[in-house]
Amino acid sequence: MAEDRRRFLRFRPGGWYIESMMNRRTLAWLGLCIALIVPAAGCGQGRSGIAYQNSTIDALLDGNYDGEVTFGQLRKHGDFGIGTFDSLDGEMIAIDGRFYQVRSDGQVHVVPPEMRTPFSVVTFFKPADATNLSAPLTYPALKQRLDALRPADGHAYAFAIDGAFDRVRTRSVPRQQPPYSRLEEVVKSQPTFELTAVRGTLVGFWFPESMRHINVPGYHFHFLTDDRSAGGHVLDLTLREGTARMQLLSTVQIALPRTPPTTQPRADYSDALERVEK
């Protein structure tokens, strides 16, 4: 199916906008409430932008790992973001218009345009002025500092944190074979990496709680070293010093998955999502 025939949802602070009709089965599977209203925030604060996301976090949790969008297609929607690969083959980081794959052996590869992704979110990153982060910060303390930068909770935000890190603990999931297991089962055997005394960039997003079935609520970061030799999904860190850049995202465009999950969909994913992100 051509990309321009896919179904889309758009999220704005005032609620959900349906670009094309969806049937009830699709809505039930995603567990979405289209009547959901999110409190509006001042659109004049900061710079606004558009994020593009293919699939949903619920679909990924269910085991929907077949890539439906090529990175050649994805780069038309953004030059900055995070995601994963066909068959869940590692962690994706997009920065400065280049896409990188951190595989389960810890190796980093430049992503060719023909590779596919089952879940990614990207934007054309145009941040406001950088904010200095001078004091050593743990991961929870860094999130608190970033909270102070966000003007409101109704929007989504893109973040880039460049700096020197005393340590960054990351993970990357191994390539899966069908029939796929749910993501919470896959991460039980995930390889983790302890990176020490490194310089690099945290690439990620903050999404409101109202988007829990769409993306990870709160902060979700991937990391890539300056020399592009290591990285992955961030589990923990200590930032020595750095700068934070933020972009307000007024619209999130979502391309719904075309294929059903290989497992029976769940009614609620909150506990599974917490286990996957830790």
C-alpha cells in the first residue's frame, strides 16, 4: 500500500483530529478514545513544530515489529528522533539529518534508506535557545530541570541534551523472529551497556499522559556518543555538564499500522510500559 493511502490521526492540544475514516475494529485495537480532550496550552510560547510517528507504543508492546515505513520515507518527515527497526533489530537515533542503528552487540551503523521501521517518531528539529546545565545531574534530577523548561503540559516536546556524561547506562534489544513475543518479554534478556566518561547527545521527547496509548508518557531518550561509536535506549545516567535544547510540538501526526499484532491485544498496557522503560 502506498504511503499516502495510510490512515492518520493528528494530536493537537485541543484534542484529536481524524484525517481519514477509521473503522471501529481499528479504534478498539488501539484502545483510543477519540473524544479525549487535552487542556490547551498557550501556542505562542516557544517554537511550535510537527512530529511524525509511525505506529503506536501499544502496537509495539503487542509485538508488532514488522517494519512498514522505510527510512527513506521517514526522513521526509524529520531529521531528529528515535525509534526501532524491522524485527526490533536495535535502537534508532536520528540526529542532524542522519539515522543511526545501535544493535544488540553495541555496534553503531549508519541506516540505509531501504531499511524499515515498525515504530519511530521524528521532527524537523528547530529548538529555542540552549539552556546551560552546569551542575552534575542524575537522571531524575535532569528530568526535573527539563520540567522547568516546559511552558505547559498540554503539548509534546522534543529535547536534545549535549554534554559530558560521567556515565550512561543504555540498552539495545536483539532482532526477533516471528511469531514475536511481547516487548515486555523481549526486554527481560536485553543487553545493557555501561558507558563512562563520554561526550554525546541525548535525543528524545516528552509526551503528555493523555497520549499513553500512543507514545511513552513523560521523557523517553536515546543516546549517541559524539564519535558515533556507542549508544542506545537510556536507562540511567549522570550528566557532568551540558546544554539542553527544546522544541515545542503543537501537532503529532500518527500513521496507524496496517498489520495486526501477532499476539492478543491487551486492554491496558500501563504496567507493561513501565517494565519496558526501566
